[in-house]
Amino acid sequence: MKKVLTCMWVVMLLASALPMAVTPVSASSAEYKKLFDGDNKITRDELAPKICSYMLGSGDLTLDELRDAAYVYAYWNGEQFTFVDSANRTVTIYRPAKRIIPQIT
């Protein structure tokens, strides 16, 4: 009986900690979008302080988000990437695609 109660307690503890683990990710994604402020462009003046604050341990962006922002700055001239897909829809992405799934027609 004691083992069952211990297992239930551990499961409840993990379940209660799950929302805390998810919350920073959603806030962090909102912070990434803020890099594309009113001008829809990432500039050196916006990116450099974010990188420095991350290196000092006080940053609000994750390493993956900084990596994506640096890629956008270096290869896309700091602007979001817009293209027309095969269904003739205009698509805008703010960070590099991790994977692409082709559609067989």
C-alpha cells in the first residue's frame, strides 16, 4: 500500500510540474517574435544585446531561438522569408525550417 501511495504522489508531483515546464517556452517564443519589432527586421542593435544577455545568464531567449535569429540576420538580411507554395499561397516564416514534408500529388 505504501508503494502505491508513493507512486501516486510522484505522478501527482510530475503532473503539477508540467505546466511550469511549458510556460517558459510559450513566453520565449513571444520574445523571439519581438525581435521582428515594428520594422519586421532583425538588426544588429536588436540581436547583439540578446546574445550578450544570454551569455551573461540573464537572457529571455533560448539558445535555439538565438541561433535562428542569427541565421535570419546573416542569411536572410534580417527579414522574414516569404515564398509562394505549390498551392499558390503566400507563406511567411520567421525562422529557418527544421524539416520539410513534401506532398505527393
